[in-house]
Amino acid sequence: MVPIRDNNPITITPYVTFGLIAANVIAFLYEASLPPQVLNGFLHLAAVVPRELTLSFGGISVNQPVPEWATLITSQFLHGGLLHLGGNMLFLWIFGNNVEDKLGHAKYLLFYLSCGVLASLTQWYFAQSSSIPSLGASGAIAGVMGAYILRFPNAEVIGVVPLGFFFPTFRVRAYFFLGFWFLQQSFYGLASLETPTNIGMESGGIAYWAHAGGFIFGAILGPLLGLFSDKSNEESWYR
């Protein structure tokens, strides 16, 4: 069940969403140009390594040229593969342009990066001793989705279900599509606390807690930054 677009018009050109997609693609092309050993070292440097973040919070140096707290930002532009990148950018395009339209460019960028940081910290909280790098834009994009479900709950999301050679489309309300997605992430996050599975950052899988945390923080930060204000995208915020 993959969304391909929504039916909400926008009144401004989503420059920040375009820029974020471009930055993620450029970063991925750089990753793809690196030899495997160099890539592993780069990801360890620029992605969030929970154990090192824990040490840095305790005032212990981890001997990295990049401050560990800075990886809460840099990790948002890294991806583990083409499908990882493509899926994230699809969701960012579908839901991000409408949220940017309501917040305005500058506040939207602040909102996006803040959601990414808070999502990574949520995942870190549940895996503070993990030495596996955590990366991806999923947490920040989950924040966008959390804001979207509040502002456009009844918007129709048009999606597709791949069935072999057939790709039937469907229409569903945003509150159902995004609500189901959030419950799914929360369920898998809870499951990862109980049993040693291939779920979650500790085993190198999907960081479900980052998704759930990003969604919640997006629903909180969006209204605080003017998601429901008609004045949120005035010229003073560089429309």
C-alpha cells in the first residue's frame, strides 16, 4: 500500500521540499561513489551511533572529528539503499509540500530538522548502547506526516497496491492511511522491546521508534509553529 499523491492544492512553490529532496539525492550519490570500506567509515562518522551519542552526553570524548550531536542532523540526509531513499522521498513529496504551504518556507525547514532530531533521540532512548549507525530521513518525514494528519485529516490519498503485473489504485482518507501507518510503527516498536527480532535499530533493521517519535513530535510542533494559522506563510517568512 504505497501513496502516489494526494488531492490537496498548494499556493506556494515548495522550494524547501524540493531542496530537501535534492540534498538527499546528492548525499546518496556521494555514498554510492565510495568504496565499501570508505563508505562504512563515512556512515559511522555521519550517522547516529547511539553508544557514542550516549558517551558524548556523559561528557566522554569519542575521538570523532564531527561532534556526535551533529550527527542528529547529518544522519537525516543519509540512506542505506535506493529503495530506502526512493520510499522516503516519495512520502516527503506527497505530504511535505502541503505542510510547507501552511507553515511557510523558513518555519517548515525548522520544523523538518527539529522532527528529525527528536525522532533520532526517541530511537536513541530505546537503544542507548547500540553500536549500529542509524540513518535516514524517515524520522523527519514521519514528523511531516504527523502534522499532515492534523491539518488535512479528510484529504484523499491516492495509492497503489503492487500485485505482480497489476497496479490497482485506491483512495483513502489521510487519517486512515497515516493513522494505520503510525499504529503499525508503534506496534513494531513495542514488539522490539519484548523479543530479540530483526526489528529496530539494535539489530540493524528499521528504526520504528524514530518513526513513531517523529510522528508524535510533528503533531506537536506543527500547531506550535502555525500549522492552523492563515498567516503562517506570509512574505516575512520568505514565501
